[in-house]
Amino acid sequence: MPTQQEIELQAAAFRRLQQHLMQDRTDVQNIDMMNLAGFCRNCLSRWYQEAANERGIDMGKEEARELFYGMTMDAWKAGYQTDAKDTQKEAFKVAFEQNVEKG
């Protein structure tokens, strides 16, 4: 079992990753992250939701996304999301199947 210090360091690393994705690199599209790494901001918000639910905290998908993104998905999409190319969409289908549907 991790020590309290390890938990705090893990939490700090997570917060830094969140800041990097939500403030420093808003230009990086979720679809590109998913296609290259097998996860994206939505995955991180889903994992946040799953962790809450496992601990008896009632949290839905939209609430988790808003907590992770710091705004609604509509606001994020309007401010940062670009239209995906057909090639990106095809690659996403494969990445989603390999990384989300099996998870």
C-alpha cells in the first residue's frame, strides 16, 4: 500500500498532467492523443468518475468531465476542438476499440 507521501506525489503529478493538458497544450486534440497514446482527456475524466464511483461517490460522466476540464464539454469544444479529418476518425475507431471498449 502506498504511503501518504506517495499518494500526495501521485496526486501532484496528476494535477500537473491535468494542467498541462488543460492549460499548456490546449492545441493538442483529444483524437490525436487517443490515436497516438490510447487515451485522452475524456479517458482521464472517465477514470476520475470510475474512481469516485468505486468509493461510493455518485458522479456521472458529465460531472466528471466538467470537474476535469474545468468547464462544460460544450465550452471546451467551442474554444479548443477542431474538426477531425477522415483519416483521424478512422484511426480513432481502431484506437477506441483497442483501448476503451476492451477496458
